[in-house]
Amino acid sequence: MKDMLRCSRCPYRLFAETQEEHEAWHLTQDHCISDWCETVLTHQHLKDNQWIQAGYCHTCAFWQQQAAADEDTDRAFINPETWNHYRAGISTGHGGTTNMRGSYGRQYTIELFDQEGEPLGRTLETDDLWHQGEIPTQWLPLFANVPRGTPKEKR
């Protein structure tokens, strides 16, 4: 019986009896076009996603989308201590009619800084803070112009 080990390069269980045979299978598959990513493409059916259609895997497409969205908003920021990416929704105030808010609707204040740590003179206040996750090191250059800030929960 074949071992149910997962491949170290893709999200699949081994499709062959040995890792070497599975590696040979990899050579027959389409892979993410990112220089550092070896992920086998599995989401080509998502026809409405321009990044996946361009040849990126789901993870790389996600970070491409985040960087593109940041160009159209002044409400995105990166926590410089953790490299976590956030986007602040427009604050509705407690008792608002929004059914779903990021961070459970808790209120946050974020003072924004540039990449050198100099204050930008802007502060975001929100009860709709969305966390996209830690930006992979390879994608950090795409976020060079995104302000830095650390969310502080209002008590």
C-alpha cells in the first residue's frame, strides 16, 4: 500500500510509489509563474481571476491582488513588527447597520508612518479592520509604498 505522505512541493499526497516518481509527475504539470514558487496550478477554473489566469498559484495571486488593491485605497497599512497586512474599512460606529465587520467590530486607531518610521500625519480610526495575513518575504517589494502602522484597540 502506498504511503499517504504529502509532497514537500505541492498540496497533494504522493501520486506515485516514490518521491522520485512523484517529482517526475511534477515536470508534467503547469506551475506558478512566480520565480520562487513551485506550486502546481490547481485553480485554473477561476476564470474571473486575472492573476490565476496569468499563471499564478492561489497564494501568489492573492498577494498580487492585495498589492493592486492597495494602489486604489489610502486605508491599507502594514504592521512593521510582523509584516502583517491590514485594510481598514470605513468606520460605521457602534450600532451601525453593517452585518459583518472585520476584527469583530472592535474599534481601532492606527497612526500611519512612512517606511523610515516618520509620521505621515494621518490616523485611521475604524471598527472594521481586516487582516490579510503576513506578507511572504518574496512579495514585500510590491508593498514598498504602503504606509506602516500598528493597530491599537480602543478600550
